[in-house]
Amino acid sequence: MAKYLVLKLRAMGDTVILSSVIECIKKNDKNAMVDVFVESDWKAVFINNLSVKNIFLFKRFNSKIMNFLYTKIYLVCKFLFYFRTKNYDYVINCNASNTSSLLSFLTGAKKRANHFHSARRKNKYSTVIIPDKGKHKSSIERDLDTLVGFGFSIENCAKTKIYIDEKEKLWAISFLKSKLTNIEKPILMLGIGAGRRTKIWPPEYFAKIAEYWIEKKNGAVVAITSYVDKEIIAELLKTLPVKYHPDFMHTSECSLRERFCILSRANIFLGNDSGLKHAAIAMGVKTYTLFGPESPIEWHPYCKEQHPIFFIENLLCRTATGRSCSIEKCEVENNKCLTHLYPEDVFKSLTI
């Protein structure tokens, strides 16, 4: 029985995408024993995934000194003296950094794939050749490339998965019943947040979509939010007429795993290009994604017929300095990549 350690120290969407690597390993090696090492905030992605034996967590601190001590001393010692005793046969490190590649080396595994995406950087501590280094391709394809050097087949493996059990589904139904007037209505779920403000569709546009859905579809609307979305949900509620509030709710008080359970009950999902979009697809929910500054080629590795996108092509401001725009605040163009996606046009495209 081969032992695998799979690492990825990135955001939620990247972590959901990592589940495709787990699925691919099990497809190639049915007896594989797989452990994952991911950011502590995203543990919920792998709960109930029977292909994962252990979920090890990477922590981040607000203090630079604490981060240094944690990564350079604590983790180095843990990987050298604990993870080494696990006797891993393979270490697969998707979207590698100097820290994660060193940790992979310290496990003592003889077969290691450390994928630095940049063409200019060597795949430090890798023992295999990873194809298409630096090539602009989808995020799932890039992760699966880490398996190619081991001789694994990645054909038909570009599928992500989050597992929700029956008990969790019943909890989600009960929770929705306690918040909405009627959950038999078609439920539209919204992902109103994102990693930075320039990736967020205007809250008043989301409010208009909610109004249309409740009024014209006789439906209910759930905004899948966390505590970090407080300002955005406040802006949305300020714009949404009070008469629609009984058929609208948000999930700011819920844990990430609870939000996944609720999201799994959606008829459809509409949201920004964010981790929630990836989570919805991994649970089999039909999605519509609003793309602004970043490239769908990289961050929408899904069938567009099943998971349509809204995207304004050929904006020079988006590609002036690279493949996408990474600015934190769009003062010159006023975020036209998203503000010119109008709610009336978006709503017309939504079908269950």
C-alpha cells in the first residue's frame, strides 16, 4: 500500500481544486493511503472524503515573527522528526513555494513532485519532470501535471469533489426552513464575496438579482457569506427593498462546513470568481460565474455549457501588464470589467 502526502498552501478555491488530485490518485491506485497538508481555514474541503486518511493543517499568524518561527523552526522540526516517520512513498506539492518544497524534502520521500508554476523557477527538490512548466493552462490541469512524472494517467481526472453526508443535508434543510418563509421555492444562492474588491460584482447588482428572482421566479435567495463579508452584505441589504427580506437570508454566522452544506441545497449558484464557485461545482451545483479582472482560462476549468460565465472579452486594461489584472483598487477604469455586466442581462441568462 503506497503512502502519499499531498500539499497545497493556497486559498480556498485552490484547495477545492486540489481535490481533483486526490480523486486522480485513487483512480490510479485504489489502495492508496492519502494524507493532505493544507491551510487550516480550509479543512472543511476534505471532511467526509473517504479517500483522505489524515488532514494536516498549516497555520498562518498575523505576526511576521510568529510566521517565521512557525515555518522555519516548528514545521521544519515536525517534518523532520514526525512526518519522516510516516514513510511516505510520494509527496505531491501543487503550486510549490520555497517553504513547501523544503518540507516535501524533509519527509524523506524518494518520489517528490514540487510544481513551481513560473517558467523561470526550478522545481526545487523535485525528483520527477513536470510537463508544461510555465504554460498558461487551467488550474486543475496544472495540479494534475504534478502526477504525470510518476507515470499516472490523468485522462478524465479533471473533476473536483466535496462530500456532504445525509446528516449534513438534513441539517441544511432544517436551517433553511428556520430562516426562509418557504424552501420549496427555487433557491438561488449568491457568492457575493471574493479575495479582493476588484473581483466583486457591485452589491447593488446582487440586490437587483435577488429582487428579480423573488419577484419573477417566486423564489428564495441565500447569500453564502462569512464574517469578512459584513460590509458587502450591509450594502446589499440597504439596496434590497424590505418587502423581499422574508425570502432572503445570509450565512455570516455559519462555519465554512455549514456553508458548504447549505450551498449543496442550491438550485443554482451565481457568484464572483471565488472559492465558493469552485465549492459549488465540487458539490454538483449548477453555477454562473461573474469574471472581472482575472482569466477564465486559468480559473474556470469547467464546461461552460454546464457552468456558464459572464466575461467581457478584450479589455486592454486587463491585459496591459500580463494575463490578468491584479490591482487592489480600480480608480481609472472604475472596475468596468464587472460594472458593465448589468443585472438585467445576467438575470435573463439564469435557468434552473
